[in-house]
Amino acid sequence: MKRIYLLLVLLVANATAGVMAQTEEFDGLVYYLDASSMEAIVKNPSRPYNENKYIIPSKIVKSPAGSLEQVYTVTTIGNNAFAGGRDYSGDYMGSQTYSIILPNTIKYIGTYAFYNCRNLTQLVIPSSVETMTEQGLPPGSHFEGCNSLQALIYLPSKAPSYWEASANTYVPNIEEYSSP
């Protein structure tokens, strides 16, 4: 009897572990869905995102068959999210998109999130962003290879951790920002 009980416990644990986090695609973007926090992270799909424009929603709604609707808040642009797959040399190919619109639910922008997005012309960092990548990265790493970026607009009232600026950066609340 103990063996059957142990087997049932292991089966239930395995079934619920698979439900806690999963990767799903919605509207052409890949997300990591964390059922424990009900948060979603935009992920690198191992191939370039090639649509001209991406509007990242603030919420992802998943309706599994026979289950209640699940609502995930999109809080993170993951590491290398728009960097695309790797080419033969191992470098990220980048996305072909011109425009990425971020929702006001994003709190964290990961390391090299927009790496090699050669056609990206404008990006607005929403007021909700608190941290951009991690300490110790070289300047320019957030947007390295974004050669067409003409406007980078920061809306947070205080500077996100590890933010960057270039000649094309606009900060409405510049007096609240220290040097990047």
C-alpha cells in the first residue's frame, strides 16, 4: 500500500511540476509562463522575430480546455529576447522588426534583450521599468547592434538600474536621472 501511495504522490508531483512553468507562443512571440507567480517573460525563440512591428500585451490569457482561464502579467523582456537564433559563427542574428511596443507592466529588461535588432528605429522604455540587465556589462550592451535606433525614450520618473544613454536618447525627467 505504501508503494502505491508513494507512486501516486510522485505522479501528482510530476504532473504539477510541468504545469508550474511552460513556454507558449502567442501572437508570434514566445513567452515563458510561470504559474506560481502568474507572470510572463518574453523569450528568445531561437529564431529571429521577423514581423515589422510587435506590440507586447500587458497580459497573456490562456484558456486550457476544461480549465479556468489563466491570466499572466507580462513583466519581463528576457535575456536575448529579440536577439534571434544564432548563425553559423555562434553570433545572434537579431530581429528584423522596426518597432517594439512595450506595455507598462514591464519591470525588467534582460541582458542583450534587443541585441542586433538592426532595423529597430524607436523604443520607448515604459515608466514601470525598474532594472535593465545586470551590473558589470559594457556600456551599450542593451542595444548593441541596433544601428538604426533613432530614438530611445525613457519614461520612468527615476532612472532604471543600469540604464544607458546615447545621442538619440530622450528622458523627459532628466533631472531625476544620474549618469548611466
